[in-house]
Amino acid sequence: MKKLKFIYLLIFSLFALIGCADKNKDINVSVSKNPDAQEVLSLDSNADIFQWNDIIYKTNIDWINELQFTENSKVGKIEANSSYAAEFKNGTANKLSVGTEIFTVKERNDVLMVKADGEVKFYYLLAEG
């Protein structure tokens, strides 16, 4: 008799737990993505950026400017110039001239270097997360 009461109690408890479960609960999954030109320029309209390999790179970042970098290999050049974020694609810059060469640096994979108008600039990869 005690076993039968225990089984009934267990079954009732399971039904109660299942019945109280929130079946209509929304599950929100957010997928983070790297910032695009629109987002960067909306936060800082004077930002000096370019897009390379679907990623935005930005210069004039204090802690990057304090580091020492060594030129590595040429990866490409700026192919377009635009002040409109909607027109950005790989090889587009908002302040660099068309034809400006882009180089990797030996010390970091998230920094690219350009030589523009006799000046060397370092651009940092802007990534989410």
C-alpha cells in the first residue's frame, strides 16, 4: 500500500512539474557580428577607417599608437574612397587615397599598416566580443 501511494505521489509530482513548465517561453538568441562602417561612423563621424576582408579597421587608437610595429608583407591597396558607409566594401576607405598600399605587421595579426602621404599609420581590427 505504501508503494502504491509513493507511485501515485511521484506521478502527481511529475504531472505538476510538466504542467507548470512555461511552454510559450521565448528563446532569444543574439548573434554578435563585427561592426560595419555604418556603426563605426555613427559613433565617430571623424573616424579614419577602411574595410579589408569584410572587417573594418580603424586608426588613431591610443594604445595601438604606443606600440612598435615592423612592416611585414603587402596584402593589397585601397581601391575606393567613400564618405558614405553604405558604399563600403573590401578595399574602401573614407580618408585614405585610392592606391594606398596595405601591409601586415610582424607583431600582431589584428593590425594593418599603411603608408599615406609620407606618414605611417596603424589600423586596428574592430571586432565584436
